[in-house]
Amino acid sequence: MSSKNKPFIPLTVPEIMHETFSANLNKATQNSGKLFLFAADQKMEHLNSDFYGHNIPKECSSPEHLFQIASKAPIGAFATQLGLISQYGMDYKNINYVIKLNSKTNLIPTSQKDPLSTMMNFVSDVTEIQEDTGLNIVGVGYTIYLGSEYESHMLTEAAQMVYEAHQNGLLAILWIYPRGKAVKNELDQNIVAGAAGVGSCLGADFVKVNFPEAKSIEDSAKQLKQSVLAAGKTKVICAGGKKKDEKTLLSEIESQIKISGCSGCAIGRNIFQLPLNDAIKLCEKISKIVHG
């Protein structure tokens, strides 16, 4: 990153941690300021449905498949739970890790109960394991279900996570999804933009939101501009969503960046539901779009 494009450093990052924070941001974004996040928290979020079944290669059933992709593909960072990293991280020390601090399963439907996902690990756990192992941990992440009757609890935990992450020179990434019985359409452009704005209010470095629903990819990207404006200095990255063909996925990512001005993407099953070599090739194409 050139001197004229020095990374923005929030006031919650103490001066003694400026260098660490900048280094983590540059590593995660490959000095581009844009983030290609390989999101792999689904083994808990979606249980085994994303990893075993029709048209899913057998090798995807093993958690190690995720780490093999992350270690060999040109991603920016790899997001998953601390427990999973504790089992495989010793063999994959070259990966830039983002620790997902909260998760839940999808067994309880929203029609039965509004979603609530609480902290499983804390920033202090992350810094301790980082110090003990030397793992390349660049940030932490947290999901908020905005509109849930339990949103206040998640907002509070997320705010604390962002502050503590910055105090330790780590990036803070928020997954914010409007979801619950009060939310009529979680892909509406106004409510997606509202989620992006909440990410800014919480001081996140990146906020991961869903792509708004519209008649075409171009229209959705134009709608996503509202989220980018609402987020201000918090950078918006878009979720990859459900499995789709490669041409559609790449077209979405390119439109999100070129039309809406968002700052990257977070892709999960569209990558890890592929054999290793195919996953690496797709990541190379995504990286070219994101990092230029």
C-alpha cells in the first residue's frame, strides 16, 4: 500500500498498537485495502449439510479440506472457530486467521424463536493462543442478527469485541444479518444498508452483509451503493450466499466492487464445495477481481 493510501486507524487502536494493526490490515487485504475472506464457520452454522451430500465431493467432508484450501489459495484471510483452528492450525501456520467468536446451529427455525448467537470465546482467548502458538491471527469476527428480539445482547457483545480487538491491534469484522420474526425481507436494500450503518456505529473495520435482492446483478449492485455510503469508514464486504455457477459468482463479485464500491467479499460454500485444485483456481479468479 502506497504512502498516500495509508490504512485508516480508528481511535480505539492505541498508538502503541498502530504498527500491529496496520500490519494485520495489510496482510489480510494483501496491501490493497480490500478483503477476500474465505468464510468457513458453516460447520457449526449449517451443520453437515454444506459438507456432505449430492454433488459435494467426498473430500469436502473433512475439516482439513478447509485448511488445505486456505493454505494454498490466494485468499486474504480464513475465518473459522478457534476450536477448529486448535486442531489443525499447527499444520497450517502460513494462513492469515480470523477467529469467529460466536456461532449457532440452524436447527431452531426463526418461526420458532428469534435467533441469538452469543460469545463462545473472547478476544483475550485469541491473544493468549496467538502468543502461545505464534499463529498468524489478524482479526476476530462476530455475527449479529439485527431485528431479533435478542439484538441488544449481540450488539453489546459485538461492541465489546470491536473495542478489545482494536486494543490488541486486531481487525474487527462483523457479520450483520437482519433476521427474526420482525424482519419481513432481510434482502431489502434499505434494511441491508441499515445493517451496514450499524457496523459503522460499532466501529467495525469490515462489515459483512448480504447482497440486496433485485431483478438483476447490476440492479443489486446499484442498491448495494446505499450500504457502502451508510457504512462510511467501515468497509463493506458481501456474502457469497448459496452455491451458484462460477460465472454468476464472479459476475456478482465484480459488480459489487466496480458498481457499488464495496471493499471485497466473503465466500464460503462456493469455494469449499469444490475439489482442492478447482477451489484454488476459483480463488485465483476471485483474488484478481478483489485485489486488482
